[in-house]
Amino acid sequence: MRISTMVRISPAIGQDGANPDSRLMDRITDFGRQAEAKGFPGIWIGDSLGRGRPTLDSLQVLTALAAVTQRVELGIAVLQLPLRNPIELAHRVQSLQAMSNNRLVLGVGSGSTRDDFQLLGYDYDHRFRTFKNDLEIMGRVWNGEPVNGGTLSTWPGCKGGPPILIGAWRSPRWITYAAQQAQGWTPSGRFSSWDDLEYGMKIYREAGGTNAVLANCSIDLAERPESAELAKMASVNFICSPEEARRRIKRVEQLGFEEILIGSQFGAIEEIERVRDLLGA
């Protein structure tokens, strides 16, 4: 089983509480260089914009990481399709696919948080229908087919688009879709219970799925006070002692996952590295 990193960038606040983060790009690129140097197979990022905290656009962060790395996969888990125009998004995704030399892995989902939709004035209740339509449109765009009376020319080497993973927690419909129509299934460690993961894996394997990636797993081996609320909220986390983290990772592996995406809100990549090394112990 592979362990990849999830980059989590929070604002660096000065003593006055409002100091601009002049080293933001350095922090992002330093993380990317470290992750590649430490031998992690991938660097992933999440996607949100209206949840009461400042965030960065996921495609732009991955573009910065693509510029300073050469080998690692670059992934999003998961990009909320209904919040974007599918044709414009297909163009942006294709741009990153080309600039990263086809290292992009695109996790996509229908969206899970009403706040994101309300911020943009979009319809949260019909997001699943929008999601399916967007997937179909983007697939046509990447294959050079006409859409809305026009065609987006395909960049050389990018025909068909990047590998697609479907983000779904417990929906048999979308887990089956992930197995049969996409290149993988990616549930969330933050929102999926252990029972959800076991149930979903059964559906996924029975439908012929072969690439299950567990995303959004938080780590804090020091069990800092700032992680207490997250430890209560996240169903599957590694906010615990190293030995307990090893036990939980073994449990994920026994469920049948091929990869875990682990992130530290403190940027503690050495903790992710330690857990990775514990897996082989």
C-alpha cells in the first residue's frame, strides 16, 4: 500500500494578526521538493472555498508544485465539479496535465458542503445531476468532440484527459460508477466511518474496481491541543501515538486500499514519513 502526502496550506499570521504571508510560494514549493526528495509517490490537495477559512485554488497550487518537481503524482481529492463551468474547467485541467507532463490525477466529486454552493449561488440540491452532466461534457471536450457548437483543441499528449477518481462516501451508485467508468474510487477519511469504508469497498470490488484511494486523513503524532476537535470530527485519522497510527494504517490496508493520502495541518511532513516507515516495520 502506498502513502502519499496531502498539502495543507494555512495563512502565516504575524504578531499583529494580519501580517501578509510573503513566503507563501516558498512554503508551497519547499513542501513539494521535500515530498519528492523523501520518496513520496504523490502530493495531493483538497478543494473548498466557502467554509469560513481562507483557502487557495487547488489547480494553481498544483501548478506551482509541478514547476519544482519531476516525478511525483499531483492529485486533487476531490475537485467539486458543479462549482465550475465544465468546459472552462476542462481547459484548466488540460493545461495542468500538459505542464506537469501527465502527472495529474484528478479526483472529482459532486460537492458535500452547502456553504460552497451558497457562496457562488449554485444549486446544492441538484448537484448530483450537474456532476454527471459535467463529467460527460469534460470527457467530450478532452476527446476533441464538439460542445455547444465549438471544439476545444486538445493539447498534444493530453487526449482523453487525466485519470479520474470518483469521490464518494457511501453511495452504491457512485462507487459502482467509480469501478466501472473511472480509474478509481476515493472516499474521505474525514467523513467516512470505518463501517462506510468496509461497505464501500465490498461494493467497489464486486463491481470490478481495482484502485481505492483513501483521502483526507489527518495526522498529528504529537497529539497537539489544536488537533483535539479534528480528532473528534474525523472518523478515520492518525491523531494518535505512533503505535496506534501503525495499527490504524494496517486496518486501512486490510480493508483493501491501495493508497492513503495523509496531511498535516502543521506541515509536519516528517510525521507522515514516520508513519510511512512504520508501515514496513
